[in-house]
Amino acid sequence: MARTLALCFALMLSACSVAAPAQAESLLTTKQRFSMPSYKTVGGRTIKQLQVGWESYGKLNAAKDNAILITHYFSATSHAAGKYHPDDAAPGYWDAIIGPGKAIDTNRYFVISVDSLANLNVYDDNVITTGPATINPDTGKPYGLSFPVVTIKDFVNVQKAVLESLGVKKLHAVIGPSMGSMQAIEWAASYPEWVPRMISVIGAGDSDAWTTAALEQWAIPIRLDKNWANGDYYQGDAPVDGLAASLMLITQQALTPAFFNQQGEQLDYHPLETGPLNSITQQHSIVKWLDSRARSRAAKMDANHLLYLVRACQLFMAGYGDNLKQSLAAVEAKSLFLPASTDLLLMPYMAEKAHKQLLENGKDSRYSELSGQLGHLEGVLRIAEQADTIQAFLQY
Amino acid sequence: MARTLALCFALMLSACSVAAPAQAESLLTTKQRFSMPSYKTVGGRTIKQLQVGWESYGKLNAAKDNAILITHYFSATSHAAGKYHPDDAAPGYWDAIIGPGKAIDTNRYFVISVDSLANLNVYDDNVITTGPATINPDTGKPYGLSFPVVTIKDFVNVQKAVLESLGVKKLHAVIGPSMGSMQAIEWAASYPEWVPRMISVIGAGDSDAWTTAALEQWAIPIRLDKNWANGDYYQGDAPVDGLAASLMLITQQALTPAFFNQQGEQLDYHPLETGPLNSITQQHSIVKWLDSRARSRAAKMDANHLLYLVRACQLFMAGYGDNLKQSLAAVEAKSLFLPASTDLLLMPYMAEKAHKQLLENGKDSRYSELSGQLGHLEGVLRIAEQADTIQAFLQY
């Protein structure tokens, strides 16, 4: 079990899961491109020639009423399931629950996911996004910090435009983990007539003071990097050190002592390692592991995009009202919250707050915790534990 | 209660405590200087002309057997109790339990504390320390990164030299919070004949892989600051931004969502504040609060000293053996562990591990948790909750 979890993690958050049954061959999928000539943000700014990528699994039926939207997490893309090529190293992150005969059954549902604006993995060949690294059509240069602040509701609005372009007028359900949970509940609050069912995994209904401050800690290392240059680094060296530092922090906060100490055992970690004892510039084995993992992931990411995603999450209250009670008043969806008991990043109290507010508002809401020792990443790597709950909820 | 806790915190970790009874007038104390012509570190390097500050409360008796050593936490100094002048804004951090008639009764005990090597508050007039900001007598310039790596055991060895200079040959007890808890248990493991009683508050017996990685996150922002210049910044601008970033992270990890959200209420925090919605360079109220607090504290601190303290904590296993069982084998002390239930920085499992290992080794060890919502800082700001337990243990 311990080794399996480490292996799962080594595969870069791919969809292996210790609780998943033996899987049939993976789905194949292809990245699609969606364009809008102009989009107006929640903050009132205009983005010209907006483009995002999307992908889907299963078929949209004739009535176009079998769509399930998957909203992705902070460091993810729309690659929620399947493979682009049969020989891909790993399928999308929730492949354990999306596919033929799985909890989110692609024989039954048209499952679709959309790359976020300012997607972190902008240099991944399979990602299409618009953000600060995009060329501003008015200047012919990357936007940098002149890109407008975008919000979770902007992500939702763009997803809605993608769905409308396919003729969809109502979802069967919207489901997402972490930052994806913010989009899911935003859908339910802002477009209630679209959303009969909403599942929030390792989620939140708003960003409280604690979360907004914690998110800021992810942004700070990037702004400290001398190469960041107020976001105007596209002609020179990118702020890779700052970006890697941010990813190190995110990775640790998304996991747990139990995971790190198990990883430490595999590295023969000891507090008295000779290198760091002899030199202030040497690092412990566990730090080297965390650092090298972060640098490897950073290769496909853009530092400014991370800043914009941080801001989108900070600026979040589902429904964008004065308070959560008012914000969630319009929700018509049946809701299901699946936080992780050991989550240190979005602790269960966050999901519980939204769940309780929905109940107080007289809505239909359910709550169940993912168990296990992976913290926040329970909602990505071990989602199959709740496969039956999700499957039943989709038919409820 | 809520407002009282915020006020306590605003007073910069001074010794106000919601559970403390009305206090008599504060003790007065004076910083003393201790010098060693030469000290050899655990890592085998030599520090010439080592100096540290110390202070005491109460009187050493004729038999010199009534000394209680207080070992301080990461961002603290030897100012554990009392005031330097009657008009000081606040007394030392544990004044709630140290003084005449208090849990650590200065009518009965000679209570002493010593500034750590590489003390963080090197520019505080009441701190005397030797670290990377100190002038190297061989070169006439600040050591910077040429200062040897120092360990928790080095702190202990210097404290032992201070005590020996006063004629003390055995302690009545050693007590410390957080990094101070590491020194306390180190004393018990390395110099068992000196330590009949040890109290570990919000503590640990070793730095596990999780803690070593978490500590590294505190160091990273400093190394990213362009002014850091590999630690050789004493002729130019100090890396204040990096140091402040580190303090922001430490402050958040030492507290809790409950505290931050209460602070947020006082700031009228809302996720949709206009500034951050309109501009990526603007910050939320809670971030500004955290930032300004960190910058204010940074004024008396040195960034390299923070790096050296991080390393000292990373390189920690009480007794410096191959494993904790062996490391703690020599302990003779009766031990008391007081972790905080809501601690997110050194979670209770850390203290529990050391406590259980002592029990397995056949030692006398007790364990009780501080309650309350201040997380790690319960052990500093609300220690009075355990005053009776501490008082009784000192007479056991």
C-alpha cells in the first residue's frame, strides 16, 4: 500500500488508484479548440481572440441532455480521463472514475472538460489557454501583468460558451476537485437552471481569510525571483527558481506528514545527513526530492499564470454575493461534498461550511469524507474510494 | 475572547494570556553577557570569541541546585519573563508562568535563559548572539555563509557552559516551547545527569522528513531575494523582502484558520475586495495585514540567521543517535509533553512519538494537550492553561 501510493505520486498525479478495480483499455481523446472573438471579464475588462482547449469522453446524445462537465484543479488541464495516444505513459487524472462502465459512465454520459483561462501548463502541447503568456493581439507582445484579473466565474462563463457552441443548454451534472470544486459550485450558484447535480470534491464555497493568505504564500516566491521582472520576462530568462519554490510549497500543502515520512523512508532520510551538517548550502534528501520534482513540473508551466490562478481562487465566493447565504440562495442543484479528512490545504471545514449553508437555505445537500493519508490529493489520486457514491448520486 | 486573542497577538507574542490570573508587578531583569574564547561545534568547526546573552529571574541558592533552564523558540530570545524597564510595553513571552508565586516560582527557583547562537533578533539591543552576522575575528568582516552550521546540541552545549560558569552542576528542570522543546529533550538525552525533569511544550524529539521539508520552505524566500547575494549582503541592502516572506509563512503555519478568520472579520475581509479584483498587483486586506506585521518584525532580524536556525532545527534528533529509540536510551528525566491539539506546525504526533518512545524505553513520561484555537502559538500565548500541570510536575 505504502509503495503503491508513492508510485501513484511518482506518476505525476496520473489516475492510478489503489482502490480502483482492474481497468479496461483507456479511452482515446483529442484536444479541441474553442475561440471567442471577444470576452468581457467579471472585472469589466475585455479579452480579444480568447481561446481555450477542451476534450470529451463519450457521446453527446440527440437531446443534448447527457453532458457532465468536469472542472479541473489548480495545476491540472482538461485532461480528466483517457489518453491522447495509446502509448501515453498515463491517462487523465480522474481516469479511475471516468470511462465505459465506470462511476461517470461514458457509455451513458457525454463527459467534457475545458482548459482554464491562464492555465498553469501553458507550454504543454495539449493545452490551449489564454493568459498572461498569450500574445496580446493589440501589441503583438505577451500580455504579462497587463492581462486582466480573471475569476472562477470567468472560467465558468467560458465553459458555458463552449457548451453552448455544442448546443448544450443544461448539464446532467458538474463535478470538480479543489479549484474545480469552486467552478462546480459557482455553476450551481450562477446558472442554477443549468445544474441539477453538483459534486464538490476537496472543495470550498468561498476563499476565507485563511485560504486567501495561504494562496498568497504560493505567489510570493515568484515575485521574489529576480527574473520575474514584474511579469515582463518573456524575452529573457523565466523565473524558474520562484516557480519551482511555489510548486514545492503547493506540493507539501497538498500532502501530509504520513506521505512525506513514507517518502523519507524510501530516500533513507535522516535528520543528521552529512551534507547539510557540513555545509549550509547542502540540502537534505527529502528537500532534494521535493525540489527536483518541482523543477521537472515547472518545465511546462508559466509563473505569471500561477499568479493569475492564485488570484482567481482568492477572489472566490460562489455566486459572488455579499455573503455565502445570499450567494448560495439561487442554487437548485442537489449537492454532494466530498472533502478529504486529512486535507491540510482546503480542510474539511471549508466544504462543511458550504454544505451547511445549503442545508440552512433549504437545499438538498449531502456530505461524505474521503479517508486515507494523502491529504488534499485524496481527491485526485484516490477518488475511486467514492466511486459508488458518485455513481449513485448521478442517478439520483 | 476573540478580541482578547487578537490583542495578545498584536502585542507581538508577549505574555498576555486569557487564562492567566491577575498578575503581580513584573519582575525586572537585565541582559548578561557570556563569552568563550573558542567553541568547537558538533560539526567539528571552531567558533572563536563566541558570545551569547542570558538573563535570569529569582536567585541561585547556596547549593546551586535550584536552577530551571528555559530554552527559547525559533523567533524568540532569552527574554522569557519580566521586563528590562518598568515601562516596557510587555514582559517576556512566558511571563504568565514565570515569576513570584507563579507556576515556575521565582521565589523558589533560579530561572535562566540564554540567547541561541545565530539568534534571529540580532539587531535587538537586548540580544547578544554569535552567528553569520557577527564579525569574524579572523577577517574583520561578517561571517555570512562561512559561519559554521550549528545544531540544537550546540545551543545546549553553550547553555551548559553558561551554567557551569555560574557553578551550576545540575538543573532542577529544563523547559522550552517549539525549538526550545528540541533543546530541552536534547539536554535530557545528551546530559542525563543534569536533567531530572524535562518539559517539552509544542515540541518534537526529532525533525522528520515532513518537518525538514516544511522548514526548508521558510529558507527558500530568503535565498530567492536578489539582495541575499549568497549571504554576503552586509555591505549593501539586506534581503528584507525575502525575510518578510519567510516570516509571513512562519506566522501562518504557527496559527490556524480560526485565528485568521477572526482576524479577517476585524479587517472586514471579503474575497471580492475591489483592489485585488481590479489589479493583479493589489492585495487583499488579510495579506496586507500579514505582510505589514512581517516587515515590522523583520526590522530586528537577520536573514542569514534565519537560514542557520532552520538548519539547526532540520538537523535534529535528540541525542543524535541513529534512531530515536537509541537516541533517547540515556534519558533519566521525568518527562512531560504539552503539544497543542490544533498545532499545524509541529502537530501533536511529533510530541506523541517522543513520549511513546520514552515509555517504550521504560522511562517516566506524561502527555497532555493544550486546547484552544491558536495552533502552535497555544504553547506561547496560552501556556497558562497548563500552569497547574507545570507547577505540579516541577515538584514531582
